[in-house]
Amino acid sequence: MIIRKPADINPSEITPESVFHGRREFLRRAGLAGTGLLAGSGCAAEEDPAEDPGTLSKLEVASGSPYSTDAEPNSLEDIMSYNNFYEFGLDKSDPARLSGDFRPRPWSVTVDGEAELTGTFDLDDFIRPHPIEERVYRLRCVEAWSMVVPWNGIALGDLIKRFKPTSRAKYVAFETVVRPEEMPGQRRGVLDFPYVEGLTMAEAMNPLSILALGVYGVSLPNQNGAPIRLVVPWKYGFKSIKSIVRISFTEKEPPTTWNLAAPREYGFYANVNPEVNHPRWSQAKERTIGTGFFGEKKPTLMFNGYGEQVASLYEGMDLRKFY
Ligand SMILES: Nc1nc2c(c(=O)[nH]1)N[C@H]1C(S)=C(S)[C@@H](COP(=O)(O)O)O[C@H]1N2
Ligand SMILES: [Mo]
């Protein structure tokens, strides 16, 4: 494992061309202005740091995970401008446009339920023992579009072990922050908030499951779930809950937001499955974001292509019933 210090990282590696030569508005939304990340790009000088909506800081990241896909990642601009984050609004452009007031620091995470160690922890203490790895993962949204994202995160299983879940802990539940004053979609009540999600303990312990803290070597943009979000790449995107403030170990299957909203359409498992269609559309293919106006279509893969790592979790289960 190679861990490079920030000084060894060439800025052009962490600021993909779209940011490096980016538009003023994009930079403002990105919160990159005034962080020094853009020194030399000729853009930072235009910015008034007082207007800076957030701070994306450089992360120390170990690259070259065996779990990464070698598929070409989407640009940071794609990843930051086409989002689902209903706390900020329903349109794909709302999270980027309307998340400027969101404050991802200071942040704390509460761990409770069936574990020996519980409590509320400052985010920095919470993650400190864990190396941050790069994981380039495919992301397949249930709406039949996809991207490739170079996440930076920590192994969820390693974090869980620290809290020593009891033998009664069969599931892990996650909860998103509630801050209507900073999240306009919460003021409009477009879903029942807080957004909640969950995994079985075996799913959470799978080495593919990570808590992401960054993307492209910088801390997560607000629209991507700052400062910490789940990423489970073999499941539809809605399982990868953003801006987490609570992790609970439970004996019973926890409620999940989209299952509560439309139980016939969204189950607890939500594994990517091209053979089980959504009641209102086919899941056989996906539109790949960043491939032009109409978007290139490609076949969707079982478990989003991660069957080798996760199929054994579902052996003997009827995936039409456990959808
Ligand atoms: N709290 C919360 N988490 C969420 C969502 C949301 O609306 N609220 N949307 C989900 C959906 S549907 C998808 S596809 C992914 C999108 O992640 P991205 O915007 O970083 O690509 O986030 C998921 N996590
Ligand atoms: Mo999604």
C-alpha cells in the first residue's frame, strides 16, 4: 500500500481538467475557491474567501485498491453536478445549486444500539484510526443511469469492529442529518426525513462497503453527502445514504426511506439486478452519465458487476422476493 503525502501529489491529479480550468460558478459551487487547491489555475484570485460556501480539503489517500474498477471515472464536474439528494431538492441540479449553506463541520456521529462501545464522537476522532483508501466504484442509480466514481473512504467493516457489536446485532441502520435551515428540500418535506437506510451485518462487513469522506482526493462536496456517506456499489444508489449522523446496531431489519415511501417499488435489499424490473421501467440497461446528451446505453450487470464479492451473501434467497 502506498500512502502519499499531500506534498507528493501533483495538483493536476486531484483537480481533474473540469475543475482545473473550471468556470467561476462551478468553482463557487464546488467550494474549491479560497482553499489554495487551485493555486496556479488563475481562478482562486477572483474569489472572495468570505463568500466561500465550504471547504474541500486535500485528503491523504492510499491508491490502488484491488476492489477498484479500471473503468474510466467520470469527471469531478459530472460527479458534482448530477446528483440525487432530496434534502436539497428533487432536480439533479438542486443539490449542487442549493447546498451552499450546508455546514459539514463541525460534525459528530452517534453510535448506538447493540454494541459494547456506543456514544457520540467528533468526526475526526471517529475516523482517525482508519486509513483512507481510493475505491473507484461503479454507481448504478435505480433510475437506470450510472457513473464511475473514485471515492476516498474507510472500510465500514473495520470501523464496525471497533465498536464491538453484540451477538444480537443483525443489522446496521444509518441516519442522515436533519437541518431544514440548511437543507431546502427538508423545508418542503419532499420525503419523510430523516432519510434512513440499513444493511445486514454481513453486507456491512463486506470489504466493498465503505464510508466515503472524499472523491478525487478532496473532501466530499456537500451535494455528494459531506462530510461522510455510505457507499455500497452492488446496490442501487439510494442505499448509499449521505451526510450520516447516526449508526445503530439493531436486532430487527431497520426501516428504510424509499421502502417506506413506496414499498412495492423499493425493497430493503435493493441489489442491482437487470432481471428484476422496477414496476414502472426496465432495469436491463443503464444510461452512462458524461457520454453526451442522450447518454450511451450499456447492459446492467447483476450486482452491478460485483457478484464475485457479494453473491454468496444471498445464496438460497429468492431475489425477486428479497428485492
Ligand atoms: N440522505 C440522502 N442520501 C441519498 C439520497 C438522498 O436523497 N438523500 N439519494 C440517493 C440516491 S437515489 C443516489 S443515486 C445517490 C447519489 O449519490 P451522488 O449524488 O453522490 O452520485 O445518493 C443516495 N443517497
Ligand atoms: Mo438513485
